[in-house]
Amino acid sequence: MQNDQILDVCNLTVRFANGAVRAVDGVDLSLGRGKLGIVGESGSGKSTVGRALMRLLPPFASVTADRLSFDGQDLLDLSERRMHKLRGARMSLIMQDPRYSLNPVKTIGIQVAEAARLHLGHRRKEARDAAEAILERVRIREPRRVLDAYPHQISGGMGQRVMIGMMLLAKPRLVIADEPTSALDVSVRGEVLDLLDEMVEQEGAALILISHDIRMVSAFCERIAVMYKGRVVEELAHLGEAEHIYTRGLISAMPDPRLPVRRLKVPDRAALAKLESEGGI
Amino acid sequence: MIEIRQLDITYGEGETANHVVRGIDLSIGEGESVGIVGESGCGKSTVLRSLVGLERGWRGSIQIGGRDMPQVRRIADLRLAQMVFQDPFGSLHPRHRIGTALSEAARCMGLRADPDRIAAALEEVGLPAGFADRFPHELSGGQRQRVAIARALIVEPPVILLDEPTSALDVSVQAEILNLLSDRREERGLTYLFVTHDLSVVSHMCDRILVMEKGVFSEELTADDIGAARATTPYAQHLIDASLLGHDTNP
Ligand SMILES: Nc1ncnc2c1ncn2[C@@H]1O[C@H](COP(=O)(O)OP(=O)(O)OP(=O)(O)O)[C@@H](O)[C@H]1O
Ligand SMILES: Nc1ncnc2c1ncn2[C@@H]1O[C@H](COP(=O)(O)OP(=O)(O)OP(=O)(O)O)[C@@H](O)[C@H]1O
Ligand SMILES: [Mg+2]
Ligand SMILES: [Mg+2]
């Protein structure tokens, strides 16, 4: 990945509540054009990494890093105004709870058209047509009806596709997608992944895909970073390379329809805690 | 335990009417666990919401535990079925502490809600009792979903409706929650109706799986059918095939 480094993060640390909670603890990430997956258990800090990169954490969160550069710019140094311009244009975050990142009192059509006006410089009618076209592209049936709906009137999966559509309009360099497919049925999931892939290929973008679906991530991404308690414990190209007992625990906890079991395996948390206290993690 | 006859739901009227659920029948025995899978927007959540009394204006009949469900539910009706929602964030009041959310859920249903019971409810879903003092935004997505499950269990209903209960959870917590749900079902003889996009989850949790397509059930599968990638309708076959993404990369 020659000179086209898009994101370079070194020793990113995020603390909440006066340092009592260290949600992210010295994470390094380096990413050019391509797809990096982040997996890890709930509360391990995946979303916090995403929000820290976007500088979207609440003011009481303390964010430090030795290096946090995006396209050669130091993100920690940028004014909030410059940062605001970057967000949604050059870098984009698709949130875990899509319906709560949409404005509840504006119709979907108004919000998507706003994005088309902002990023494509379209006027009213054009923007509305672009909005309809992008909803079709993310495979929303009856896009006209959805354009007139309010966020609470659409299903969870539709909300996620609306967010992805708005992001595609902006053609960002870096996309952080936080569980972008968890509310989608598997057939639509495949198509949304294709859309994200197309964006990476055509625009030369970098994608960080945060998901708990390890199988999907490993099939889709070139690299997988496994997070545990705020740290990246290993980086893999294939699940088969997993060495860390935590990663192996995650893999064996997944149900497999071809191998039914009465109870699922759960990670041995006591053993993990012991290993951790001995500095083995 | 659940008897649905000719359930029909339309949103809106006239030209903009959206006929979401189109006359479905469903019969679930006591202690059974049944799954619904299907395309996003096909009406799965709408069916669950009408079962639990969150939709008005449905037609047909709904019986739970032998009682006819009226459009407007009384407390005795509500205690029969509790729902765990798709969005863990949306289902918790942002300005209420977790402890308050749990005690309100119990109190609304006329149940005791002292601190010991709240602590036990949290521990039952694998959270420390101290989380009672936190606000929803101070929890991760998965931690919030455990709270949502605790809130349903605290009412001790015979029926639990689960709408994507683990889609925000990582696989290890998912395994813990699914085991927890299986244990409670065995222990209390609970009946589950389970909506999820994850076919491996639904085939692990359910005896029978209904495929929903455009407001009707188009096929019924068993867990074995999914394991063997065997369906009769093209849509169900497509769903099963698409869900196998990444299964071969298993070590
Ligand atoms: N605003 C906040 N104040 C205090 N603690 C927080 C806040 N936001 C997150 N945390 C804590 O930081 C840790 C990491 O949370 P984060 O949301 O990043 O986890 P995650 O890996 O995305 O989990 P999930 O898979 O459940 O979404 C958790 O322990 C969480 O409770
Ligand atoms: N309050 C509402 N007002 C109008 N239409 C609604 C409302 N709630 C849902 N709908 C519509 O009903 C249809 C079914 O929605 P529902 O939420 O039941 O889908 P779902 O099968 O659960 O989808 P998903 O898998 O994405 O959650 C959708 O077309 C949606 O737009
Ligand atoms: Mg998260
Ligand atoms: Mg739904």
C-alpha cells in the first residue's frame, strides 16, 4: 500500500469519567485504500474508536494520541469548524443506531435531499431526484413512499440503508461503518456489502467495518483487528490465523446451523481475567 | 399459548395505504420457540408489536394463554407477553437510570421492585448490580440490550417476544444471552417468538422457523432444513445461501 496512507493512528487512548473508565487503551491503526474490520466483544471500545476518529465524543471524554492523522492532517489539531467540514464529506460515520442519527422531525426525503444539495451542489428538484435514485441504489422498495416518511415510520433495516445512501452521496475518503448490516436481512446484507465494496474500489476509499459478525467481517475485509478491553489484541488476515485465546473464544461462540449444539460455548472469562492480571494480554 | 387468526394490518389510508400484514395465521404451543425470518420491511416487527399491544387498528384475532386480546390491553393482558426490541437505545428512556427503568417496568405491572430484585435482575443478564445507577448512554450497545432483556424477564411473563435481541451483541455475549434465554425457557417453560436476520441464531434457538415475505408466511422450515441448506421456495433458499457467507472461512 505505497504512499496512499489515509489513516494513521498511534497510541489512541480514550478515558471517560475522570479517567476511571479507559474505554480505548493505546490503539494503533494504519489504513490505506481497503477494508479493515474491527471485531471484539461488547464494550471493548469499537464504537469509541470510531467516534474518537470523527471527534464525536462528548467533551468530558479525554482523547489522547501520539498520532492521529487523516490524509496527512492532524485531527487532534483541527478546529471544530474544520472538523465539522470534514465530517460527512471527507470522512463519514454510519452509526450503530441509525434511526437515532436521523432527525426525527424531518422526512427522509428532506434529509437525503439536503445531503445531495450539500455534496453534489444540486438544486431542489434535482436533489429530490438524486435522493430517490440513491434510495433505489441501496435497494429500498417504494423509494417515493419512504421519501415522505419520518424516521419512526420506517423499519430498522430501511433506516440503515438510508444512512448508507446519504454517505454514498458524499463519496468520502474514509468511512467508518458501525454495525452497518446488523439490522439487515442476509440477502440485503450482501447487496449493501457490495455497495461498500464498490465505493472502496471506485473512490479508492478506506473502510473501517465494525461488526460482531466475525464470519462476515473475515469474508469481506482484508484485515481484522480484534479488540478486547480497549486494546487491539491481534490483527489477522484470516480467522484461521487466530492465536489469541480471546479470539478463539469468539470464534467458538458462534452458532453454526450445520453443527447444532444444545448450549453454545461461552468464553472462559475467569481464565481471561487471570491471563490479563498476569500481563498475558 | 399464542393463537393468531387472519391478522391483518394496514398503515395509512387511501392512496398512501401500506398493507403490511396480510391475513396471517399462527399457532404456537406452550414452551415452544418459534422464529420468524424475512426481508427487511416485510412486517416482522409489526406482527410482534400487535401481539404485545403496541399496534392499534389490527384486524383478526389474537389469543395469548387462552385469553382474547383486546385492541387496548389491560395490565393482566400485558403481563402475559413482554417484548425485547430491536433498538436497545430507543427502548430505554435516555434520562432514566437503569435501576429506574427496571423498577418502572415491574411496578407498571403491579410487581415488587426493591433494590435487591433490581440487583438480581441485572446479575441474571450478566451485568454488575452497580449498573443500576448508570444512564443508558453510559453503556455500550450490548450492555443496553442486556438491560432490555432484564426488563422483560423482571415481569415474569409466560411469553417473550424477541425482536433482533442479539443483533447489537458480539458473538460471545450473544452466546451468553442465548444460553440465558434457553435456560429461562427450560426453567420457566417460557414460550418464545423470535425475530432475527441471523439464520444461525434462529436455527439454534427455534424448533420451527417461518419465512415471511410481503406480509404473509411463505414457508416453514426446521432447524435441520437450515443446516442442510434445504428449502422449497426460491426466496427461502436465497436467504439460506446468503447467510452462509463466511462459513467456510471457519478454522
Ligand atoms: N459516554 C460514556 N460515558 C462513560 N462511559 C462510556 C461512554 N460511552 C461508552 N462508555 C464505556 O466505554 C466502553 C466502550 O464502549 P463502546 O460503546 O465503545 O463499546 P463497543 O465495543 O462499541 O460495544 P458494542 O459492541 O456493545 O457496541 C464501555 O465500557 C462503555 O460502558
Ligand atoms: N408507524 C408506522 N407508520 C407507517 N408505516 C409503518 C410504521 N411502522 C412500520 N411501517 C411500515 O411497515 C412495514 C413493515 O415494517 P416492520 O418494522 O414491521 O418491518 P420488519 O420486517 O420488522 O423490518 P426490519 O427487518 O427492517 O426490522 C415497512 O414498510 C414500514 O415502512
Ligand atoms: Mg458499539
Ligand atoms: Mg423489525
